[in-house]
Amino acid sequence: MSASIRRRLMLLVLASIGLVWAIALASSYRQATREVAQWEEARLAELAQMLALLDQSNLATLANAHIDVREEERGGETSANDTDDDDSLPRDALFQVRTRDGDVIAGSPPLRALNAWDLPVPPVTGVQDVVLGGQTYHSFTLRDTPLGHTVRVFEQANTRSDLVSGVASRIARPALIALPVLALLVWWSIGWSLAPLRMLSDAIRSRDINRLEPVDIGHVPIEVRPLVDAINLLLSRLLHSLERERAFTADAAHELKTPLAAIKVQAQVALAEPDPARQRLAMERVVQGVDRSARLAEQLLLLARLDMQEKMSTAPLAPGAVAKSALLANAGNAQQKNICVTLNCDMRAEINAEPVLIGILFDNLLDNAIKYGSEGGTIEIAVRREKEQVLPPSKEPLKEPLQEPLQEPLQEPAKEPLSERILVSVRDDGPGVAPADLARLTNRFFRATGNQATGSGLGLSIVARIAQHFGATVRFGTGLDGRGLAVDVSFPAYTAASAGPLKPAA
């Protein structure tokens, strides 16, 4: 099949029309043959009835003459189209009249040459085909005439073909003439109908790489509209992705610029400072700046990996065990601020996730709580089962242990009913976050006003992206004793149907 839609449609349309015309021509030819046969049989019957009315002397005179039964004779002023059904050969009708006793009263002399003079007469009136002299003749027999005679008329069978072929020629000639004209009209019509596709391809081909606004080619047919809408949707997504990447690159460059500048300043101080104690202090700050830059780079790479929607292997995982490992890893930072961290986890609760990412989620939640928590404060980590389905955000206060309304979740909860979910909660009793800033906590590089602790503003953004990757929802509320911040992450409980490719937990 041709790759061109225009050529393909033209071939299909012309083939369909040609097939229909061929069927119509064959049907018309067959019908014309049938009608001509019936007409000529009627004409032979009329000729036999006329002969039955003649007396013997007239019959003898007519037998010696020629009865030319051609429908039309060539001659005179006729056009080419008028000669299609002319009879090119003489068409003489032969006849024979017998008495009731079978004696021949009169007959055409050629019947003797054809050995048909003594041919038996059919017993009934009607049409028969006989072979005389190696040729087929149509014969009509009329018995029991008013004079008591039997009349039989003969006519060559092949003489009908002239009229039938003429009728077929008249039917076929317009079709053969119209087919090339129809082909041109079909070619032009299909090209005109496909013009919107050509306009669309020209508009896209001429589009500059930096132009991502929707394609507009004016009036668009209904069949082309889905394609234009799909292209415009793709351009919109590309524009949104580019804008997000540009913002991400600008913010990342800004965040990396600050620690690099600090590292440079501290290195210059260390080089210029003669006092070994101050020189050592400057070098320690250089190390701290390098650690901060390295952590920021790791977080940026992780966000890029999550943004690519990369599918990761999952396995049944106990978040309580991961929370315990994260607590041990961050115990030193908590002791430096004299913060008491409590762990209240259901070790039998399981989710379907990737162990390393869930570890990063707990690390960021715990690091964020320690970093912004109060000196000598408290942090509570909890993992528990929820027996009811997670509801959309509302102004109603949630059940214990949270008493304040929570912020709108980052992602819509699952539509289908869930019998059980696993709630991961990290709460502190620090200064908390202003209500106006709650909705922006998951924005990249956002830092709540009034916080003096150092940070990149990526921790909760990474938490939200990891939660979204595994179908969980993130909600924010008030922490312990009406103070601080509470972060709740609600995961679907592990089921065999939700399990992905298994990967051993680390």
C-alpha cells in the first residue's frame, strides 16, 4: 500500500467506482440481452401471424422475395454514435407454411439448401432453437391458424449480437470517457481535503525551536482537530517542562553560588591567617561548606531522577525499621541540640516501596525536624495503620494525635476505596511554620520566614516527590502540644497486587 494518503485514497476510490461500473455494465448487458431476446421473439411471432393471414398466391410471391428483418440499415446522414446498433449483415427471415395434413404450401428456397424443407414441425406453438447448415437459428412455430395452416419462421441467432453490443457500447462509452475526468476530480478533491494537514505540517516545520505557543492554522476539520489538540498539548507540556527546568537551573545555580562563595572566602582566610587556631577554624568551615554543597548536589540529582518518572523496583518494606535506622543515623545531630527523639512504630505495618528512597524520605523528615526544632525540644516519629480511607482535605480537624486542621495534600488521594493505609508521622515542638507558608513548604528552594538554620529548601520538596512516586499523600499540621510542625505521609498498605519487581531490602 502506498505511503501517500492522497494516492491511497485515490486508488481506493477509483477502484471502488470501477468495480461498481463493471458490475453495472455486466448487469446492463445481461438485461439488454434478455430484453432483445424477448423483443425479437415477439417480432418473430408477429411475422408468423402476418404470414398466417396470407393466401397461397401471396405466400408463393413472398417466398421468392427476401424478408429483410434488419432493425436499421446504414445509409443516410447518421452520426458515429447512431451506428452502434446498426445491422452490418443482411438479415433475411425464412419461413415455411404447411397445411393441416403436413403438406408444404409455400416456403423460402434457402430452406432446401439448409436441408430444412422436411424438418419435423414442433407439436406446440412456441420458440425453439435449431441448427441448420452448422448455424443456430431461432425458430417460432404457429399452429392451428384461422386457415388451418402451420407457420414456421426462422432467423439466424447471431444477428442479435449487433443490437446488444450497440446497447453495451452506448452504456460503456460514457463511463470510459468519464473515468479520467473523475480521476482528476478525485485527485483535486482529496488534495483540497488534505490541505489542513499540509498547513499543519508547514506550520510545525517553520516553527522556531523557542516558539512553543499553540499551533493555530485557522479553521480545522473535525478529523484533524484531535491531531492539532494533541500537538498543542505536547507543546504546552514541553513549555511547562522547559520553564520548570529553567527555574530549577536558576534556583540551583543561586543555591550553589552561596556555599561556593563561602568556601572561597574561608579558603582565602586560611591562606592569609598566620594563627594556626584561626587557620584551622577556617578550614573546618571550608569542610562544612563542601559538605553542604555535596548534600545540595545529591538532593538536586535525586530530584532530577524523580522528575524523570524513572520506574524503580519495589518490595514489601516495613517503614518502622527504616525509621529506626534513620533515627540512629541522625542521633548525633539531635544530641548536639539536646533534642529527645521518640519512636512509636508498628513494626508489622508494610508498604510497597523502594528501601533507599524511603530511607531518604525519613532522613529528610528527621533532619528538617532537628534543624528547625527548639533546643532541648522533642521529636516524635510514629508509624501506624489507618483503618479508614484517606479523605480529601477539609476544614474538619483530624483524629488524634493531630488536633489542628492540616494543609491541602500535595496529591489527590486514590479514587478507589482502600481498606487500610500506613501513616508515617514526624512531629516536633519547635517554632513551627506560619499558616501562610504551609502551602509552599513543598516548593523547591523555599524556606519559611524567620528560620535562622542553614538549609537548601529542598528537603520537604524531596519528601513530596518520593511520596508522590509511591502513591502517598503529604499533609502538614500543628506539631506536639499545639506547637511546631507535623508532617504526615500516608502510604497505601502493602498488598500482593500492588507489589512490583522484588528487590531485597538493604
